[in-house]
Amino acid sequence: MLNRLPDAQWNYETAAHLLNRAAFSGTPTEIGALVAAGQDAAIARLVDYEKIPDTTPAPDWAKPDPNRLELMRQLRTATEEQRREMQKNIRIEETRQLLQLRDWWLRRMAFGPRPLQEKLTLFWHGHFATSIEKVKDPYLMWLQNDTFRKNALGSWQKMLVAVSKDPAMLLWLDNARSTKNKPNENYAREVMELFSLGEGHYTEKDIKEAARALTGWDLTPDRQAFRDVPYNHDFGDKVFLGLNGKLDGEDVIRQITKHPQTNLFMTARLWNFFAGEMPNPKLNEALAAAFSENKQQFGPFLKVMFASEEFYSPRVRHIQVKSPVQWLVSSCRLLERDLPPAPIANNMLRTLRQELFAPPNVKGWDGGIAWITTNSLLNRYNYAASLVEGTAPPPSATGAKKMEMMMDRMAENAAAGMGPATIANLLPPGDLGNAQKAVTTLTNRFIQGPLKEQRAQALRDYIQSAPALNESVLRQAVRLLMSTPDYQLA
């Protein structure tokens, strides 16, 4: 059983921890509001986000293309030269849409009214890792993103069914090509190994039987929507995880979500994402029990998890390496500045190795300490300077792929769109003449926990050595704070 955090321990640091993990950090004002609200109300504000109106429009192109079938026909009948020109134009439009899509999602994370919904959408994107590299259609990537968002607080079974029928996933793991005469085992394997049970909890026979059951789940001729094709489905008897019968895809999903291992698997993945480490067996059993008691509904389970004493333990706080997306979004929020222009933000995340809609493989991003290398730290420090000073960041290494080369050129053209942060506005007027107060205020904002005394003293010495505590000095002080090891952790 999970222990509830005592109300007496609900304070600035625990509220900041909740916002760092269940959202994309918070300003001192936002943290103070959660402290004043109390623990239960603070958690409810984040988790009960469906009560908060969200009128953010989808990108204007995020809808089925009525001309898709005609374009496919033209490509088939075109000459080689015409086909090359058409494919070039398609790549340019795909690049434009993908850039818009990434910017659209980053803005939802940074400034949208439902931060936990976007944090959960980011979790599901890494869990059901699907890439534009193979899917090739930004609309389908948006559609999958929207599926994650709509099902983020709901039932595990509904989420898994929705993802299994998702057009991007059907393309990504080849289930759209799976027929009764030639069942494809890719999705049947990964849905158990990576998405729901983990290795060792199914057999090769289960994979083959699941693949048979999932046959017939296909795409419409324009490849933009799910359709069930009965004549491609295997209606024969099957045995899957102990269930016998003429099973179909939904039978497979239901049997997976009934397996006791799925509770342990999913709660471990959620705990790792939000708490920053895999749970020990005893904690994992308590998490799985809470998930089961809440009928595998993510919303009620998260309320229990976010209220638990274990979630706020010293071993969990300030130990999670910020992902590149978390780093960029939270940095802009804490600086109270806009995001960089879309091409620049895209190149920052590509250089830091977390391009949205392009995870490295079906396992997603490794996360944790894997985010930190000598090069990535140097890039974070350089990008911190860009965000603070409003200068164009150093150019990224030009990728060999045509899409990356186009985005590099867009970033060069967008450099003039950067603007500086105004640091003086982040401090009360009384702090501007007092180095100790300024360091304390900036530390509370950017570190939200203890800063090692050696680093705090170096910051005080720098500020005190300046002739005046002006905007230039404050910017340099924030750059120094954002270049500490402490700032890379949440």
C-alpha cells in the first residue's frame, strides 16, 4: 500500500517537485499557488484537466487529404522526371508540416492550459514510439498524438485498442500488411514485449496466435484511416495467453490487459517516467495494486501516485535528468520568454537527441543519464546562453537527410526571430541591490532546491564583483545557474 504524504510536508519544494514531474516546471508564483491550495487541490488541478477548457486549434492541415488517392494515382502514372519533381514537392510540404507540428506541440507543453495532459502525451509518445521516418505523413503523426492526448487519463484497455488501430502504428509495425495468408508478427511481438508485458511473460506460440488474431486490421485505400477487412482476417481457432476461441484483435488486447503482469509493467513504466527511477519490487507491487484497484484507469491511479509519500522521498527529488524537451520547455517557462522560432527549437532538440515524432527506434528514447554526454552538456550550456541572451545558437551539424538539410536552412533564416529574456523582471525590486537576495531568488526559481554552497558562493562572488546589478550581470548570473549540474536535474 502506498503511504500518503503528510499535509505538513506540503511546501514550496514538494509543490515544485510535483510541477517538475507532472508538468513542465512552474514559476515561483505558480508553485506558491499550489502550496496555498493544499496537496489534494493541487493534484486535482493537474489531474482533473478535462474540466479546464482547451480551445487550442489543430494545425490547419491536420485532417484527411481528399486529394490523396488522386496524388497516389498521379505518382504511379508519372514519368521518372515528373515523379522526382512531385516527390521533391511532397518532401518540402512534409518538412513544413512536420516543423509546424513540432512547434504546435511544444507550445501546448509550454503555454497550454493542461500541462499534465501534454506530459502524459509525451510519455505515450515514448512508450508507443512511432517515427515520421517510416510513417512519412505528418497528418498521421498528429492523429496518433491526438489519440494519446484523448486517452491519456482513461482506461488501459481503451488506450491499447486505440493504439493498435492507429494508422501510424499500423504502418510503423507493419500490421497493415498482415493477412490470413501471411500474418505479420511485428506488432504482435512488440505489443507484448515493449508495450504491455515485457519479455518472459508470453511464448513464441502466443506471438504467432496474436498475429493471426490481428490480421485484417488495415488502412483505407488512401492510407489515412483504420478499416477492418474481414476477408483478410483469420477466423480459425486460436489459443492466446490461455484464452481459446476464434479470437480477433480486440480479444487479444482484452486478454493482455487481464494479465496480472501488465499492471506491474505499466506502473513501473509510469513511475520511471514521473519519478525518475524504476521502482523496487515492493513499491512496484503497491503501485500495481493501486492501478488494479482503480480498474486500470490512469486518472485515479495518478492521483494516488502523486499523493504518495514515496513520490516525494529525498531519493526521488532532484535526481531526474531533464529530457531535452523538458529542458527546453521548462527553461522558456522559467525565463518567462517565448519559445525560439520553430526551426531553431527543432534543431536544438535534434542536436540534443530528442526530435519529437522521430524516436530512434521502436523502444523509444533511453532517457535518464543517457541524455547527458560531454557534447550534450556543452550544447545545453550554449543553448542556455541563446535563450537568455536572445542570440542565434551555434549551427547544428548538417544532417545527411534531405529533411534535416531543409530544416537547417530554415533555422538559419529564423535566427533573427530570437529575442532576449528580461531577467530583471523576474526579481522583486528589493533584490536588485542585494547579491544574497538575488542569488536566493534566482536559485528558488531555476533550481527549486538546494544549490551546492560552492556554486552559490561563486554566484554571489560574481554578482558582488560587478559595478552594478544590471540586466547584463543578471543574464550572466542566470547563464551560470543554467550551466550547473543542478539545473540539468528536476
